[in-house]
Amino acid sequence: MERPQDDEYERLLEELDHAGEILLAQNLQKGEDILVKVQGDWGGAFVVTNRRIYVIKHGLWSGRMTGGQCTGFPLEQVASINLNTAMLVGAVEVLAAGTLVGRGSVSWTGANKKAREAENVVLFRVGGGRSAVFQRAVSIAQNAVFSVAERRVNEKKDRSSANEIQQLASLRDKGILTEEEFQAKKKQLLGL
């Protein structure tokens, strides 16, 4: 995935409707920092924190007779965030481990009941600059996913280097490597 521009990694915070704010408050965990909070249409909202992406659904248009649903997708499990727009309606679709892909195509016409009810899709009307708002929201979300993936790769590299240095130290202690050979290889692994 191509990393979005760093200047787009800023907060985008809108007030959600009352039910959306309640559902979000019930699901946020201690220490989560909200990066994106945008109100969709038909009872939906898209929220990104430093740990998860939330898709909030409530109301009859989202297939919920009473109450609602707030589905959280851990950033490290998000494979893709897609933004699609048609003439009148747009859709943000979060694809992550555990999401059901193939429930039927995500239609942005509003006529497709599966898209309105899907736990990983937020629909919105494209007029009035809403497409630009959701494009920015998706860009920030992609940046957050990329940052988590980059951090995990760096942590894995650090663990791998530490393990190699331990193995080299063992070889040095057994007399297989000299102290000079050990120090040279250690500097190489640490990038010094």
C-alpha cells in the first residue's frame, strides 16, 4: 500500500448524531485517541483511532430496528479501505481479517440493502463536499494503518537483530568467533 502524504495525517473530527456518539462512547477503550470521526448517512459513521477503525450503524435504514452496532477493526488487521462514489452516493468499505467479503457487491446507489446493512460499510451522500471529506478521512485511516504496519516491521527487525547478536555472542563465548569478529558483525547488524 502506498503511504498517504504526511500532511494529510491530521485530525478530522465531526460531531456524530446522538445515537452514533453513544455507540462510540460505549466501544472506545482507554487510551484510544480519535483521529477521524465523520458522520455518514442512513445511520452510519466512520471513526478512526490510533488503534481501530470503527463502523457505526443504527436506525431502520441500516437494518437495525432498535439500538445499533459499532464494529471495531484493529488497525493491524485492516487489509484495505476502499472509497467508491457514484453519482449520488459514496461508500467507505473496510476490509479486514474477519470481514465477510462477497456478501454481494457493495452498491453505492442506496438501493442495495446489503451495503446499507454490512458491518464494514458506511454510506454517504456525495453532494456538498462530502466526497472530499470522506476522501480525507480514508487517507488519514490509510496512513494510520500504514504506520502500524511500519512499526510492526521495525519491531520484528529489531527482535531479529537482537536474536542474531545473541547467537553471535554464544559463538564468541564458545571460542568460534574472536571478539573482533563479533564486534564487527554486531556493528553491521546494528547499522553502525
